[in-house]
Amino acid sequence: MPTVGWLFDLYPLRDRMVLWFLSSEGEALRLMDTFPYVVCLGGAPGQVRRAVQALEGRRWLTRAYPTRRRDLGSGEEMPVWALELKSYGHLPRLRNWLGKQEGVLEAYNCDLDVAAYYLYCKGIWPGAWYDLEAREGRLTALAPREEQFARDLSLPPLTIMGLGLIKDPLIPLDAGNGLTITWEGRTLELEAPDWAGLVRQTTRWLARANPDLVLSDYGDESIIPLLWRWSQESGTPLPLDRETEAVPRKFLGGRTYFSYGRVVYQGSAAPFYGRWHVDRRNSFFFREADLMGLVQISRLGQLPLQQAARASPGTLITSMQLARAVQDGILIPWRKADPERFKSAGDLLTVDKGGLVFMPPIGLHFNVAELDFASMYPSIMATHNISPETVNCRCCEGMVGEGSLRGGREVSGPPVRPSTLVPEARYRLCRKREGLVPRTLRPILVLREQLKAAAKEAPPEAAVLYQQRQNALKWMLVTCFGYLGYKNARFGRIEAHEAVTAFGRDKLLTAKEICEARGYKVLHGLTDCVWIRKPGMTAEGLRDLCREISEATDVKLALEGVYRWIAFLPSRQNRERPVATRYFGVFADGRVKARGLSCRRRDTPPFVRRAQEALLALLATGATPEELRSLKPELEDRAEGFRQRLREGGLNPQELVVTRVLSQPLADYRVETPTALALRQLQQAGVRVRPGEKVRFVHRERRGPKDCRVKAAPFLEDLEGYDTAVYLELLERAVAEVMEGVFGAGAAGTEAKRGKGKKR
């Protein structure tokens, strides 16, 4: 019968796809659908035919047939063989077999996630309402009721149950920790005499609540895998899923990797089937954009929500590109082999520069405007048709000058007027076809602008939801630029990355020249924003300036705000040298913006962070030099109050916790740093911490054995005292940043230095 359902979850099961829909009343409907996974093979015709015969002999295929698909690089169709697999379980064996044929055969579309591939091919997306028809539990028809990039979206009623730990998450469940359940506004601590009893208690609450979403803290690594193991060992059922058939479940553990100069740990995944499990601590997007942001990225990325929740922004933008490629019939290579082209040292000096930065004058400046390019790099990619296949394309060799990028293709979005030559690098951009990356980014840019506008017009409760969604899109757009230059990215190429930064430098220089031509002085410029001032500057004049620069650069420039005052800070190592990313100021509406200060650092103790924020809040009440000078005595008194609280002792240990990211295993530490000492305490207590995870500790007095100079965070209940000198030093550094930024060098007090020897 025809019905309306919201696509909630989907996953492969043997040779079928299972789909779960929720009705407008919250009722769950399980349906199945057939979906043959299709792999494409290319290469010499004789080699391909022999490979097809070999695979048919292994009985892995339902059928094989010749067809044509488009090559991304040339844009031309090429002959390939399409192979339909009998079961999704044959995929790992097929990939293993194809891996041995490398250099002989070209494999395409063979390592796509099955659920995502289904969504790509069907042209549907999770988190949306559909008109659907079913017969005997099988889906027979499906039609979306709303656009994928619609400004407004709605959710069915969801039943949510919380799952957490009683004590510090580093203490495992089997080492003295306990489990909490949150449901209908109540939080309960589960009591059980043994492990099997705890499993039975959890089962009882799952059955009672029947949640659509289990929202946990540390569920992926610390709770679900252990409960599942106890369930298997004791023979006690644990119905994590709504799925009635047996689903294989493996917990593979997390991974540590290196990204942008940081060691990062990505936790393991513990998804459920037929209901959602989201670990707040293991989901970047949930932390940044909450549940509505997760639904938004699941919908745009065409990934099941539980996968999207645990994915990086780069994975989401790649999924959107894969969906576009599948819909356009473009072959997706299995193992990318596109090395960087040779460049001389002179070429590298010309093109490998990154973003443009103008160093600011150190000190305090009044009535300064900040102008920001909106999504500068993604807009450049969309406007100038920058994509791996469009940079120095073969189809436009010898062609220069202005020209249409669209080649007759009907696309949404504003008209483009780009140059076909990249500034400085002189790379050539395709004039005949629109690239895969611009086609992917343009609707995201349009939707984000719509959401930002809606957030300004909507009442507060609705505005929060719009803001969450646009924030999720912001992170996808930020990441798409980095992935464009990532050597292992599906659709990455370093020349495309260099083209984007070259256009970015050119546009920032254009903005600077227009500002100066209109009588403004440019104080600072940082990649995609400039800080300017002029006597008699008005908001209307600034808006006119933004419109002029936007028209000249083809990227929207907006007024971020006008500062009452802003302080640019020097380097800690060289007081005469400014730092582009260390500044703080107060907008005309009283908002404080700070970058590069202690309160922005993740390793700053909460007490020190709170002290610096209190000083900034007090400074925000002043607008003129005279008002700021009059605040100095009160600032010094407030700073002394925080110093005195440290000397007196009695602070909650959690207020003094220093957080550090573990960069290497304990055995690799050559110096007994506080991080290494805390890590040793954790290992001696049987607590495992991997590189990329956080180590939290409090500095203790500097007497006695070295191992006693810190106390790891899980064991702070019996903490007797802390090293006052260390925390006074951290506090004084935070105070100095604020005082010296506003009043000049030497403005901070020296009370902490005189009292360093005292311990609490």
C-alpha cells in the first residue's frame, strides 16, 4: 500500500538492502530491496575477457556484460565490462583477486561502501520523506517528497535514550566503573552483581524504551564492545538492534594517524542496525552541529547517519563527489595513480606559496573593520572551474583567454566570469566542460547562504537549528580545499590545490588595492579576510566597499563587524615581531573575538581559561583609550583575585587539569615530561591510552620522586595539593597576554613571580 516514510537507516544484508522508515507518528517500517553491486573492468580486450571468464568460473557473478562509461580525465566514454556480484560477501575476495592483477586490469567502482553505492545509484538520500509502496516486506516504489538541498527539513518524532559511565571514562567498566541510563528526563545508575547482570539490566532498559537513537558518551570504545563481549561469553542476549536477522558484528578498534601536524586518534565504531547509536565523544559533527547537523550531512553526503556521524568532513565531501560521479556515469578508479608533475625549484617557489598574509602592526587600534570572504576557497573552485580534470586539460591545449566554462550544460547557481589562466602559475583551466568538484560544491555554497539568511530571520529556537546545519556545511567546505591537494584523495591533485591558493592570493591583493584606492588603510590581511580603518568610516560605506570587491573578485565579501578596538600581539620569542594569528578585540555590539590566546588553547586549565575570559569580559566594557586606561586598576585587582585563590588552595582539582594530546607511545619518550609521567601512572593502573588520545593531569608539588610530580585525571579524588608555582606561571602568562596587548609591554603585574615558591 502507498505510504509516507522518513528514510531512517539502511544497510546491506547478504544479497539485499534493508531499509528502515519512520512514519510521522514515529512507527518503524522495515523493507528490503534488491541491489546488484556492479564493478567495472577496463584494459586490453583480451585480458578483460579472460578475467571475466575466470570470475564466472568462481561463481561470484550474476552476469557480466560490455558497456561504456566516462573517463574523468578526458571526459570521453570508454569501453568496460560491468560485473554484477551475486552477494556483497564476494566483494572482499574480488578485491583481493583484482589486487593481484594490478598493471594488467583497471578496476573501477569496486571499493564503494555498499549502502552509499545504493543511495548513489538510486538517486535518494537519508533524512528525507518519501512516498513509498511495498508488497510483502519488499520495496516496490520510492519517490522523494523534498529536494536533497532543500532549505527546510523536518524529523519524525524520535525516542532517545542516553548511555554513559559513572566515573572517569578512562576507568573501564570491568575495573570499577559503572553504567548510567538516561530516559524521559531521568538518569539512573545501573546496579548489578556481575557482568551478566549488567547486560540483563541494559537489555531491560532497551526493551522498555525501544529507542530510535541511543546517544552515548564513550559508547563506541568503552561501553558497547565490552557489553557485547560479556553478552557472548555469558550467553545473555543483548538486543542492540531492531534487525531480526543475525547481523555480523566486529569491533576492530580505533586508529592513530597524522594530520596537519597533529597526531589524531579516531575511535572505533559500534553502529546498531535498525536504530541509531551516536557516540558524542566520537563524532566530530555531533560536537560541532548536534543532531540536526548530522541529519544534514547524512542527507547531502548520501551516507547512513551512523556512518556520517563517525566520518571526517573530508569523507563527507568525498562521498558527495562519488555520488556525482556515479550519477554522471564517471568511472571511479580503485587505486589512484596520479603522481605530481615534475616541477623545478623555481616553479615551486612560484606556485607553492599557500595563502597570502599581511603582518599587522603590534599594538592597540581603534575603529577597525574586519571584512571576510565567504567560503573563499570553495567559491574559487566553483567560480573558476577548478577540479583535477580541468587543470591543464588535454581538450583545451593551446586555448587561452576568456570563455564559457559550461559548454552548454545547464547548471544551477550564479553565472561565472572566470579567467582560464591561473595567476602566477599560468595553469590552463578547461573551457569546455564543468569539473566534478565545482558541480559538487556549488549547491552546498547556495544552501549554506540560504541557511545563514534563514538563521537571521527565524525566531531563536528555529534559528539554532538553521545555525547547526550551516555550521556542518562550513566544515565540509573548509575540508574540500585540503582534500583537493591530498595525494590519496579520490579527486585530489596538487596542481588544482595550487591553482586555488594562487587565485586566493590574487583576490586578497585585489581587495587590498581597492581598499587603499578608497582611502582605507589595510592593517592586516590573513588568507581570506582583511582588517581596515579610515577616519569617518561608516557601515554603509563599508557595505558599498564589500559590494565593489565582491564584483571585482567574483567571491562574496561581507562585513564581519567593526571593532571598537583590536590588539595585535607580538611573538613570545621575539617581542618586535608580530604574529598573524594572535589578536583579540571587541566588536561594536560588545562581542569579544580572540585568537591565539591561552583561553583558546585546548591544554589550558579551566581555571586559567576562566581568569583570562573574565579579564576580556571586563575590557569589553571599554570603548575609548580613556575608558580602557580607567579599567586598568580593576583589571589588576581581578587578576590578583585569581592569583590569591590559587595561593589559598581548596580549588576543585578539575579546575586545574592540564590536557595534552599523546603524540607517541610511552616507550618512545626520552624525557620524563609531565605527559609521560601521567601516562606511566595510567599504564600502571591498567588504563590503555593510544597516541592521538588525550592525557589529563594536575601538577603536584616538586618534591619527592619524579613520578609523584603529576596526578593523572582519573585518580584526582585523593589529590592533597597542587604546585602553586606552575599554575601561577600559567595564570601570569594569560594575564600578560591581555594586559600587554592593551597597555603595552611590562603592563602585567609581577605578584606571581614573588610568590612562586609557595605550594598548595
